[in-house]
Amino acid sequence: MDLPLGYKSKSSGLVCKLNKSIYSLRQASRKWFYKFTLALLTHKFKQSKHDYLLFSYGSGDKIIYWLVYVDDIILASPSKDMMHKVQKLLEASFKLKILGDLKYFLGLELAKSSDGIILSQRKYALSILEDTNFTDSKSVSLPMEANLRLSDSDGDLLADSSIYRRLIGRLMYLTISRPDITYAVSTLSQFSSKPRTTHMNALHHLLRYLKGTVGQGLLFSAKSEKRLINYADVDWAGCPDTRRSVSGYCVFIGDSLIFWRSKKQQTISRSSAESEYRAMAAVAAELTWLTGLLSDFQIKAPSSMLFCDSMSAIHIASNPHFTRGLRILR
């Protein structure tokens, strides 16, 4: 009997004992997804080209969407018969555990009503405050002090930086439903390698802000119009250490916020117009991806509008020699 890794047994009836379970291996999730994808494609599911974790089956009112995160799955369909059909179809190949209507998923809390869907992470935010002993702290009105400029050299180095890094990691996951803290978390995460006392003080300020807004979330309105509306802005040379600008932009479908980002630009811009134009280019790239993703959901956005407050960047973007087919509004 040949054993794995090239070892050969001298007698039959032997088996290998794993020192590490398959869920602890780095390639476990990749192998599982590969097998799962093959099974779905065999049952004539269509894999999205814009998000490989999204699958669809059927068309029109008889369509079902399948979103995968490792071994956690979300099913969505306007037809209950289609839901039961797909469940029975896949139970023949996999052992499934049906949890019913979606209310809690990977720390996300969802509530449905006639007005739409409310997404929040209240329980997750409360757990952060409890673990850091900030449940009884005094709340503040802003996630970060106004005009605060943090640097790599301000303050003294922390004796134990692991606490700072662990807390930043948890707050980064909280930004899934909290666009109001995205800029603060993005700024503080830049000092994770060598955090200092000033960075920890700013982090404590953010926790006090969470104390007063623990139940805040997002409303995806059922009455939103199918139009992409985008806003872009830049903090020119906002980083005092690298002099790089910080781009910030958000995307709405009607009045529902679906995408947002705050990120330092990769290069140094010599003017505010240049940094604003880079932010607009980043939003345009995201719009191209979102338009394709919406088409997988059978949604055709009639138009996309990008709003910017820089006249110089607008003139550059409106020049046909630089870009075509992009409508910029001030």
C-alpha cells in the first residue's frame, strides 16, 4: 500500500494519521472552492465574471443567486419553488444545513421590511467595546478630531503593539457597514507596524465614537431608482510623512449607499487637480466593475453620474483627448 509523500508501507491495512486537520491548511479553502465550483457548473450554474464567488441559475422570475464565502452560502431568489429546487439539487452532492431566512451572517445583522433591508453590525461593535472596556466611556460626536495630522514620529512607541494591531483588524471588518469610520480606520491602520501613543489616543477616540453610534447601519431602500451616483474628493498631500494624497469616494444606487473607499494614492501629486483627477479615474474604474456586476443581477443602470468639486479636474476629464463617454457634474 503506497502512502502519501512517497512513503511505502511494509504491510497492508495501514492508514495515515493527519497531524493537522484540513481546515488548518492554507490550500484547504482553495481546494474546497474548486470542488464546489465544479459541482455548480455541472448543474448548469453560471459563474459571474465580475465576482467569482457569485453564481446564478435560471432567468427572469425563476432565477436564483448563490453567494459563497468558504463554506458559508447565501441563497436569494424571488421564487420559493426555485429555492427548494436548488436545495434538493445540491443536497444530492453535498451535506447542507439550511438555516432559514437570512438574519445573521459572518457578523452582519440584516433586517427586512417593506422599506428595504437594514444592514448593521451592532453585536460585533458591542463585542469590541466590551473587550476594550469602553462600554461605559463618554461618547464623542466625530470618529477623529478635526484637522488631526498623524505622523510616524509623534509620541512614544507602545510597549505592546499587538493590542493595537488586533484592534485595527477588528475595526477594519466593522467598516463593512460603517462608512463613517472608514477614513479614521484607514488612517490608523497605516501605523500598525510601529504604533505610538498618539495613534493609540486617536484609536481610543474612535472607540468613544462607536460608543455613541453602536447601532448605526445602512438602509438599502426598496424604492431606490436604478441609477449610479458617485462622489469623489481628495485630501491633497494629506499624509505628512509621504506627502501623498488620500482619495475618498462613494457610490450610490439611487439613495442607497453600496460602495465606499478611503485610500492613500500610490504616487505623489504635484497639484490638487492631479490628485482629484486620479480619484475620479479610480471611481470610473469601480463604475465599470459595478456596471458589469449589476448586469449579472439583471439590472441595467440607465446612467452614471460622477460629482467632483474641482473645476480643473473636471476640465481635464471633459477633454475628449483624455477621456470619452464620461459625464462629469460639478
